[in-house]
Amino acid sequence: MKIGLIGTGLMGQPMAMRLLAANQSVIVYNRTVAKLEPLKAAGAEIADSPLALIQAAECIILMLTDASAIQSVLLSSECRSALAERTIIQMGTIAPTDSRNLHTEIVTAGGNYLESPVLGSIPQVESGTLQVMVGSTPHEFQQWSGLLRHFGEPMYIGEVGTAAAVKLGLNQLIASLTSAFSLSLGFIQRQGGDVEKFMEILRESALYAPTFDKKLQRMLDRNYSNPNFPTKHLLKDTRLFLQEAETLQLNISALEGVREILEKAQQLGLADVDYSALFDAVSPREDS
């Protein structure tokens, strides 16, 4: 079986590399051709268009930025007719409503669709330890678990839309926990408190989350380079969560404040760096 992968950005490229390392036959497409060079050198076939990839592959993995990008790449007039008897596995972070709509359109075109968003980043891709969530029929889950197991142990969540919802719920926690930790850290610094003593207490409490230590040194150094997950993507996911949650009549006021912090970080020119950069939006540099 030939596996297609569309979108070879931060996550897509190491995912394709992982498949190649497992001796899978892989064909890839990306709008920015330069991003394909490492994959070509590793043995991937390069498609010159989405249509060429769809025609060549039986299963197509999507790691694109958002639902509109998927629509433009996969559901163009020329590509739609090529989807018959193809399986699409959507592994990016999109809204549950968008995932259900894609499912309907792809099935109508004669293809199969399942969602399989992941929790984790580049190190987890490389080690095959991503948390892989699957929204599909039970039969599709069984059929494609072997492929997904290259990235981590798949977990069946439920029908299409449920895995997308779990993924957005987790990313909402990333945004909320990081902004809350940034506020406490900035507060203690400006009060002249001892950050390490604060961390010692926090680590022994029920309030602790491992992400605090993962981001602490970046925040202390204000060094946000080499991101595993950039600020702009967390902002995108936060906006998606807010849109979906509002339709469910949930109280979203707290997360709206987090969105403003992320937007401020983006205004500060921190869109493409690690999302721990929202510390600069919460606790501005004193020389700024």
C-alpha cells in the first residue's frame, strides 16, 4: 500500500520520516517544495500536485493547518472525483463541526474518512509516542490502527467529531494552563519572590502540571526559539474552541481572556515562536 501525506510542516515532516523509517511506501505533497527535500533524500516519492498524490495513494494522511486548507487542497473540483475508494485520515486540529462536514463530503464523493488528531509534538513523533485519538466507525478503527500505530498507540474515542472535540479540549487546557502559570510566575518575580521555592511548593501540590516545568526555563530566559508548537497555532485552536463552545452555550469568558493574551503575543511578533512566549504578553519585559 502506498501512503500519501499532504502537509509536511513541523509535524508532517517527522511523521513522513517515521513512516519511511518503517519501510512504508510514501508519497508526499507540500505547497512549499523546499520542505520536501529532506523527505526526497530519505526515499519519499514527491507529488507535483494534490491530484497526483490522491491518484497514487490508497490512503492519504492530512497534516494541514485548518479546515479551509483541507477544503482547498482536497475538495477542489479536480480532486473531488479522485477521492472514490480512497481513505482520508485527518490528523490535524480542526473543529468537530468541520470534521463532520468533511466526513460527509468525502463519503459523498465515494471515499472514506476518519479523524485522528494527536497530542504531542516533534519529540513524540520521532519516538512514536504520540497520543493518537480516533473518531471513526469501530471497523475503520480496526482497519487503520496498524498504520496509526507507527505514531503512537491509537485510542478509539467514538464517531467522527468526538476525537476532534477531545483534541480541542486538550489544547484549551494548554492555553489556559500556560497563561495561568505565566501570571503566577510574573507576579512572584515582580514581588521579589523566590521562583525556585515557589516551584518546590507547586511541585508537591495538587496544583502542579508537568507542562509548568517544561516551559519554566523558556519563560525565565525569554527564549522561545525552535518551537514544537508555535503561538499562532495555539491561537487558532483557541479560537476554534471558542466558536464551538459558544454554540453549546458554555460560559467562555475565562478563555476569551486567554485568547486576548495570545493575540497580544502575536501582535508582539511572537506568532512563529514557541507558545510559552505568551509569558511576554502577560509579564512584559521591564526594558520594553
